[in-house]
Amino acid sequence: MTSRRTIWGVAALAVILALFVTGCATKKYVRETVAPVDKRVTEVEKKSAEAVANLAEKTQKDISRVEERAMTADSKATEAGRAAQQADARAAQAGQAAQSAQQLGKENQSRIGEVQRAVENIENLKVVSTEEVFFDFGKSALTDEAKAKLDGVAQNVARLSRPQIELEGYADPIGPAEGNLVLSRKRADAVVRYLVGKGIPLRRIHVIGQGEVVKEGRVTKQERAQMRKVTIRVLAP
């Protein structure tokens, strides 16, 4: 009975030992087989991650370059549009300048024609009337009688077409010649101011101060009074 138990014990121990040895062998096999695979998988995953990262970086760079080119293109388009607007504005200004120049040319032609006609009519001017206004001794102020006569002159001139007026101022021979020349011009200027005040254009009046009237021999008081004057000649075509 005891031998039989011993045999069974030995057999059981053998079985246990066999199972333990088999289990250890299996685990070793698994470790030796699976470990390389895990390492390969890890390496593949690492390379895949690196490839994905590189691809993402390259894609981002490409996108950045595209965006930069797009922004550059937009900027150039904006500059081109601004340049086109400036060109349009300059063209419009040039057109206006050309129109102004054309209009000015027409006006100049018209004025040239008027000047030519005026020049042609200069030789055809005729004296329409001659008047004289007189002044007090040493004075250049207009008297009431002189103003009344100038009113009549202004009325006659207003009825004429393109009249011209010649004024000659004089003084008597009393006093220095230089002073008499200045006085004769002042008297003529007084007549000019009065006629312009009556509406006669200044451009139609021509003035000269002749100075003192020279006369040989003795000059009477009445003669001197007739020398202090402004002679007014009205001419028209």
C-alpha cells in the first residue's frame, strides 16, 4: 500500500515537473517570437509618425508659400488698380487741360481778330469832336463849368462805336517849365478820372501832358487863362 502511494506521488511529481517545464518553454517561445514583432511594430509606428510629421510640415510650408503668393498677388492687384485710377485721373486732367487750351485758343483767336480790326481802323479814325476845359491858375481841380462840358463829352462818346479819346494837358508859361509839365499832366489826369467815372473805359483814353504853351512876345492875362486847359479830341472809325 505504501509503495503504491509512493509510485503515485512520484508520478504526480513527474507530471507537475513536466507541466512546469512545458510552461516555461512556452513562455520562452512566446517571448522570443513576440518581442521582435513588437519591436518591428514600434519601429514602423515611429517611422509612420515621423513621415506624417514631415508630410504635415511640408504641407504647412506649401500652404504658407501659397498664401504668401496670394497676398503678393492681391497687393500687386491693388497697386495696379491704384495706378489705373491715377492714370484715369491724369487722363481726365489732360483732357480738361486740352479743352481749356482749345477754349483759350478760340478766345485768343477772337481777341487777335479784334486787335486786327482795331489796327485796321486806326488809320480810318476821324475826329468827331474837339472840346476844351479850362482851369484856374496853378490848379488842377475841375471847375463846375469844366464838369458840365465833360458831361456832354461823355454823352456823345456813349453813342459812338469803338471811340478813342485823346487828352492833352497844358499850362501857362508862368513858373518853372518842369512844374508846368507836372501841372499839365495833373489837369489831364483830372479829366480822365471824371470821364472814367461817367462810364468811359480807361483803355479808350490816351493822355499826354504837354507842359506850358510857348508863345513869343508878351502874353496877356486873357491869353494865359486860355492856356490853362485840357484839349479833348474824340475820334471814331
